[in-house]
Amino acid sequence: AYSKIEPNGRYHGKLVQLYAKYARDKLLPFLKCSNNYPIQEALDVCQSNEFYPEMVFLLGRIGNTREALQIIIEKLNNINQAINFCQEHNDKELWTDLIKQTVDKPE
């Protein structure tokens, strides 16, 4: 809602912090629809709060797909999401990482 009122994004970095603190359910949709927040700051906020889905999105956005995949597998423990993530990014190395990490996983 706020991003529609203030489209140039002057306060979007602050908005990330506020959503993280007071309205987590709005954070990921906001991250997906805005390009006007400092990504590293948003990632730092998400890491300090252990907001893994948001971290996966941000890491994928900055091209750190291997770390994002690792979070999906180790923290979210969601193989279907991992497969979808690999399909979205269409990277052979990601598929190799997925296979290695799931084969080595004791569960």
C-alpha cells in the first residue's frame, strides 16, 4: 500500500525494517514488488531475523543462487521448493548442488 503512495522509493529501505518488525507477512510481497530498497540492507535485516524465505528471494535476486538453494534445503527443508528454484534459475550447477546436498542428507 505505502509503495503505491510513494513510488520513487525514498523510504523503501525503512519500510523493509518496519515490515520485518511489525508486519512480516507483508515483507516478502513488498520485496518482490519493489526495486527501490537497498538489497544488502534488506538481506541483513532478513538474516538477523532468520527470515529464510525472504533471504532466498533476495539471494536469488543478487545472483547468489547457490546460497539460496542451500537455505531452501537446510533451513526450509523443502525439496519441492528446491526443485522449483533450480527450474526457475535454469543453472546446471544448481542442479548438481541439489543432487549432492540431497544425496548426502541422512534423512
